[in-house]
Amino acid sequence: MEEVLHFQKYKIKERKYIKKDLKTSIVFKILNILISSIALTLFVFSNKGLMNIGLFFTYLEFDVNILIILISLIFLILDLVLLVTKKDYLKRWLYFLKFIILGGSFNAFFFFIPTFITMVLNISDPLVITSYIFSSVLSFIAFTLDFVINDYSFTTRRYHIYLLFVIPIIYIGLIVILSFGFNIYWPLYLSGNILKDSCAPYPFLNYEINTWFNNKFTFSEFKDGHYGFSTFYMLFWTIPFNLIYGFFVLKTKNNRLIKKYNLKVSNISYYQEI
């Protein structure tokens, strides 16, 4: 066992070639591509006629599933090359890019929770509900498992957890610009009707209904898009949940790295290294 006092000083120069694990990784990459492709197909068909194709790209789960397909395809090709030639061309920055996309996937899942409550109360179309389950839940679960089980071959430091916020910050900024700067509205299911007057793609982001700031911390009528919390507080909640999720994922991944590379790490903790 090699003892490593400072995790960040230990550099994994190449992935450990384990044929069985590599095949598992390939299966997960194919699964990611399959689930996200189904999610995009369902999303397009379930929203056909409600909006032009340009607005599809303003939904976080739509963009994230495109990114999942692209990054999984890259990893799949490199896995196949490693399997056939035993030469590893996977670069460290690709792992970080995948972790950034993982942050987007988690936030698509987190956004889905309050949205789904409103949807269930208003939508009877199973195609729409299935679309959101594939695009926000199943794709997130498969992508997280893939990262934890297969992508352990790089060391991470504590501050890397903030990479999870890259995509949601960019996304929220884009929505605010489109809403305020270009006066764009999105279709929203409320009270059994499709109302094309939402200032945001998701009901909990609809600041015209929930306001940006308020101190009425009581749940009101979900069916009408009222959450009892302002848009700012709804977004603020994502911060601790992102951190909790990030710590769990990176800690689990690093435990697998320690095991696979036969390392012994002394005094490892969240305060030193993840």
C-alpha cells in the first residue's frame, strides 16, 4: 500500500486497465446516450406545437441531455480505444468537464421536483410526465452512477465542488436576460390550461407570480403556480443541496480511486481534501 499524505500531490498518470471495469464503463456510456436520446425525443414530441424549436434550448433538462450525449460519446470512443489498443487518450480536463455537466444534471433534477408537483396537479398527458421523468430523473441517476462507478481515475480537491455551479449560474443568467431583455414568455400548465404567459420556463422561477423576494414562508396553492416562497429563496435552496450532493459524489469517487489504485491516504477529510 502506498501512503499519500497529501492527496493533491499524488498524480494518476493513466487509467488502470481492468477489462471487466472497462466493459462496465462502456455499458454505462451507451446507457447514458440511450436514456438521454429517449428524453430528447419525448421532450420534442410532448411539446410539439406549444413552442418553436428555439425555446427548447431554454429548458435546462433539454440542454443537459444534449451535453450528456456528447460527453458520453467522447468517453465511449476513448473507452473503446483503450479496450482495443490499451492506449489511454483520456485527458484530465475531460473529467472536470463531465463533472460540470453532472452539476447541470443535478440541478435539472432539483428543478424538476417543484415543477413535477405543479405538473401532476395540472397535466393528464402521460407523454409530458414521462418526458420529464426521462430527461430529469432517469438521465440524472444513470449519469451519476456512471461518474461514481467508472470515472474514479483522477484526484480532486475540495474547491472542485464549486464546478457544480457553472451550468446553473450560466442558465439562470441566460433566462433572466431572455425574460427582461427580450421579453420572452414560455407556455406553462396552470389550472388545467396551457397559459403562454410565464416569464420563466419553470413555475418556481416565475417571479411575476412568486415575486423575487418575499417573507411569506407558507405554502400556498401549487396548482396555480404559487409556492409560498419567492424565486430568490427557491434558487437559494439549491446551494446547500448542490454542496451535499457534490461532497457525496466526490467522496464516493475518491474512495473507489483509493481502492482501485491500492492507496492509503492518511488524515483524509473534507477539510483537507475530498
